[in-house]
Amino acid sequence: MELDAALLSRLQFAFTVSFHIIFPSITIGLATLIAIWEGLWLKTGNPVYLQLAKFWIKPFAITFGMGVVSGIVLSYEFGTNFSEFSRITGAVLGPLMAYEVLTAFFLEAGFLGIMLFGWQRVGPKLHFMATVVVAVGTWISAFWIIAANSWMHTPAGHIIVDGVFQVDSWWQVIFNPSMPYRFTHMLLAAFITGTFVVLATSAWQLRHSEHKNMARKGLSMTLWLALILTPLQAYVGDLHGLNVKEHQPVKLAAMEGIWAEREAGAPLLLFAIPDRVAEKNHFEIGIPKLASLILTHDPDGELMGLKAVPADERPNVAVVFFSFRVMVGIGVLMILTAFAGAFLRWRGTLYQSRWFLTACSYLAPSGIIAVLAGWYVVEVGRQPWLVHGLVRTIDVVSPLPAERVLFSLTLFVLTYSLLFGVYLYFMRKLIRKGPPPMEKLSQQLIGVKASGYAVALAKHIKPEQEQR
Amino acid sequence: MELQIGLPLFYFLLLGFAILMYVLLDGFDLGIGILYPWFNTDAEHDHLMRSISHVWDGNETWLVFGGVILFGAFPLAYASIASLLYLPIMLMLIGLIFRGVAFEYRFKSHTSKIWWNRAFAIGSSLAAFCQGLMLGVLVQGVDADSIASSSLQWLTPFSLFTGLAVMAGYALLGCTYLTMKSRGDIQQKAARYGQRLLLFVMLAMLLVSLFTLYKQPEIRERWFGGAHSLILMLLPLMAILAARLLFRDLGRVQRQFAAEADISIRHESRPFWLAASLFLLAFAGLVAGLFPYLLPHQISFYTAAAPDSSLSFMLPGVLIFLPLILAYTLWGYHIFRGKVEDYEEGY
């Protein structure tokens, strides 16, 4: 079989970006939660908040580290594997990423050192500020990269001179038609992902560890958050869907599995097997007219189908179709969990309900799977375009020898598989180890002040010298 | 005409600044990874890791910054150079991944510690070597058709040599950083290795310079023709002077330690600044030879520059945020100033 360098480059990008997105999705939410806990601790003095912050800062640190190293790869992969794309869109996308580095990456990296290692070096308020800055840095970073990504879906504000993109209006480039929806949807997704990681862990701790106070607090807070965030996300997701219908109707047709050029009263398909060759679905199970009702607010409303465009302008329907159902399915599960939690709380049996806590503890990866599935809908749904309607993916891949790309792809698969295993191992280890005990926590509080720091230092050095 | 050259020139200089910052900052922490196998005990390794665990992330961000400035301001150069240097870039990234995660995992591991030690040392060395390889390509240049045909022209004896030279240079920076941040045996070891590395680095700089002058007549002319060559000649002279001082300082740190002299007269932090200025001078020499090219004789900064709309859009970001970044980065270093303490600190 002949190796196809273009396909390999695309696989490599898909693989490395999928691996990367796992970690920011967790850290955006987790950084925000840690900042909230630290703030509450400063405000109330309740040590359980400090315990939560101190416990989660370790998983946060390893997750953040994984995000950093896998992210650097992406900033070079545009040029290595999609050189023609970089050449023609660099003037639009490059400055957006430059702003991301200037306003977010340096900020995160600069204050992360203080957040992780500065407990004994700066006062509690300054430390809290560092944590807040790191959290805000993660949001800013998401803003710029989503702006760049959204422009590739709904390009605006550009002109094309000699086949190269130039910017006419930066405002239109950044706030392109899909950007506000995608940004809100993704930021909420990240908050929810972090929330469910903490929720699941707290549920597990309530049943299996001795740190019941902390676990109760963690579960209670995250369930309240889930109750607000998950229905909100459903609403925002619906708005985003309407935006897709307007700007990328082919993607929407693939999401809904609609083939006919125009279909009035389209059903909402719960299951089907789309067939690209026969241009129809097999084994359809659907709710009549519901898709039209949701998307046009009229049960007999018309939707555009895949056959409205030539076959070579359609995405891989099955991938989009199934990914969309995975995402929505998990979303529904999360909403149900949040409501069930609220109901149990009202009944007063939340912390005793074994079935609910067990069920919750299995939801730890739910947010991550939903985020990945969502991104497959978005990115595969845009194909065969790289910049929607303007640049075809296949035309802008670097002219590399296929063996070279195969070599690097193999390296990435091996490296990332290994590191993912390691990451899960250490996450499990840290969660099983539990938080620092309350007594040690108060010791560390002494260290927060500079003078106490000196005392702690002296105490530490003495026994060491005596040993010698 | 002047205005059209003005902005691209600014970004050319900015790119140079980003690369220099990266080389100096990640240079010392990659250097510590390269030196790692020459330290033996767990306690020494802990110390080495602690000395940089709070800064490596920020240091590496300069690499990303350099990449995106190249992407945003010189898209043509970014596209060509990145695909030309495909393999060294990929290997560098893999190296950076392994050494980056080693920081987090090593301190949390028991049985697997030895593997994280290896990941850190090999990853750092691989990344530094690949960067040196790329430097070699920039100095020697490649044929016009090699970008399109994606040949293996970056792999030459010369580029292999520059790969090793950069490893040695980073290790030297690492030694001087340790001289500043450590006490006792580690400091002595660092100062001793630093002296040997310095000799090798100076020899490598000489060889690379001679080779370039011999191979590239344009650069020869630039260095030896006209009045400005007098100014250029200051660079090697100052480099020799800096090296001389650095060698003496590293020796003094060792002798006065043996004589149990007061710390304040040992000049423990000056070696780092001298090593940094050595890098600065070498870098200035490189730019003097390369200017105005991003890739010798093929892509100059003004042919590769993005349109004005993009360059001026980034300008306020750079002018406002870069000073802020420098300020809080300095503040971060200030907070962790002084010697590295060998006990559990932090989260």
C-alpha cells in the first residue's frame, strides 16, 4: 500500500491535538475551583477550603504540565505539517496566537511557579492573587485560540491577495460569527469537565477515604455548580447549533443525518447508520419532526441536507453523526446527575446514598469524553475544508516524504500512550493518597509568614546537622 | 520605503530578542539536564531539579513565543523553515516532552525515579542537540530546491558539530547557574565542570567562525571589508575577555571555597552573567553574518514579512505586554532568589 503523507499529517495533527485538549479542559475548570477555594479560605478561615485547594493543586500541577508539553508541539505543527496553510493564513492566525502567548502563556507560566512553590515565600493574599492570575490566564488562552479556530469555521474580516489571506478588520476576524458561541460553549465545557472530575473524586472519597469533611464540601459545591452549569450548557449548545445551521449547513446535516437536498419536518434521529455510498441511513430510529422543531422552531420547517452539495464537499458523516450523539448523550447524563443530586439533597440523603455516590464516581472522565466528541463534530464536520469554503485541507499539507511523517506519528503515538498511562497512574496515586492532614496544614500556615518561614527553616536544618 | 522596512525590521529584532531570551533562559535549565548524569546521588539530583522546577515552564514559553512571532510576522519563513527542519523539530519536541513531565513525576515517584532521571537527562540533551543542529543549518544554509524537495541537507558534519557545541554551551550556562544557586560540593563540581566546558565552547566558537569565514565569501567580506569591520572585531575581542574573566571567576569560586573565604568575595553570581554575555556576543556575531536573512540567501525578513495590517496589529500587544512580562518574570526570579534550600517546599 502506498503511504499517503497528507493523510499521515492529518492523522498526526488529529492525534496530537486530541491528546492536548484533554489537559486544558481539566485545568481551566480546576484552576478556577482552586482559586475559589483559596478565596473562600481567606474569607472564612475554614481550613477545609485550604485542604481542598492543597489537595487539588497536585493533580492540577501534573495536568498542567501535560498540557504545556503537549501544547508546544501544536505551535510548531502548523508549520511542519501544514506549511502551505501557514504561508497563506499566517498573517491572520499568527497574530492571534502571538496575542495568546503575550497575554496568557507567559502570565500562566510566570505565576504558576508562585502558585505551586511559593506557599512559604509570599503572603496568603499574594498567593491567592497568583492563583487567580493563573486561572484567568487559562481563560484568556482559551479566548484567543477559540478565536483563531472559529475563524477557520466562519472566516470573516479578511481579503485575499495573490492567494494569501490579509486582514481587513481585526474586530471581524476575532469576533467572527461563530466565535462568541464556540467560546462560551467551550469555556462552559471546561468548567463542567473540571467540576465532574472533582465531583466524581469527592463521591469516591465519601465512600472510601477518611477525609469525609473535605469530600462532603467538594461534592456539595460541585453538585451546585453542575446544577447551574449543565442546563446552561444545553441552552448555549442549542444556540451554537442554530449558528452552525446558518453558517455551516452541511455540518449540521451530517450531525442530524439528513441526506435529502431539503427535508421538511425532519425527525430527530436517536440512532442510525449513515451510508456515504448509498447516500442514506440504515436502521433509523427517530422522533418525528423534532429536529425541524428544534432547529427552525416549526415542526414542518425545512432543513438543508447533505445532497445539496457535491459528494466531495461532504464530511465523513458517520464520525460527525456518532460523535454528536456521544456528546449530547453525556450532556443529558450530566444534567440528570445534577438534578438527582439536588433531589437527594432536598431529601437529606445525599451523603448516604450509596448508589448515587458510586454512579457519580464513574463520571470522572465524562467531561473529557464529551469535549473530545464535541471537537470531532466541529472539526471533522468542517472537512473537506480547512478554512470553511475557502481552503481545502488536502491542498495545503506540507510536501513531506511519507516515511518521515510516519516516523514522527509513530513516535507521538508511543510517547503519548506511555505518558497517558503514567498520567492516570499518578492521578490515581495522588487521589488515593488524599489531602495533607489537618495538623500538617496548620504547620504550613506558619510557613506562610516570612518570619515563620525562617523558624521552620531553622528547625529543619538542626536535626539534619545532628544526624551527621 | 522606509516605513515598509521599519516594521519588518522591528519584528526581525523582536524575533532575535525572543530567541536570545529562550537560549539564555531555557539554556541554563536544559544545561542542568545535560549535566544531570555527572551528578550521582539522589540528594544532588533533587537539588538540581529544585533549582529550576519553578522556572522551566516560563523559560520554555519563550520558545513558543519565538515560534508564533515567526508564524505571525514572517509566515513564509515559518512555513519553509519548519517543514525543512521537520525531523530535528519533531525530535526536539519529543525531548522537551520527556524532560518537561519529568519535573512533575520525579518528585512524586519512588520506584520509577530512575526512569524520570533518564527522561530528564536524555530529553534535555536531545532537545539541546536538535537546537544546535538547527543553528548549524542556519549558519551553513541550504540549496534553493531543498525546501520543496524536503531533503536531508540539514544533516551534515557541520550541523552535528554545532549540535554538540550548543549542548556544551547550555551545560556551561547550567554550571554557572548552579555556581550561583548552590553551596558546597554541588557548587564546586559545577565550577570545575564549567571551566572545562568553557574551553570546549571557546574552541567550538572559533572553529565555527573559521569554517563560516572560509565557506561563505559574503560573510568574509562583511567581516573584513570596510570601516564597520572594526566595530565587528570588537565582538570576538569582548568574547575572549568575557571568557577570560569567567575562567578566572570559576577558579576563584573553587580556591576560596577551599580557603573557607567569606561568601561575599567569591563572586558566585558573576559567572552566570559572564556566560550569558558570552552567549549574547556569539549571538550578535551570528546575526551580523546572517542579516538580513532568516534562511541564508533565500528568505530575508522583508520578503517573508506579513502584510502591514498584521504587523501593526501585533505592535500594541508587544509594546504593552512584553515589558509587563519582563517585569513579572523578574519578580518571579526575585521571589525565589538566593540559594536553593534542600527541603520540601511548596505545594
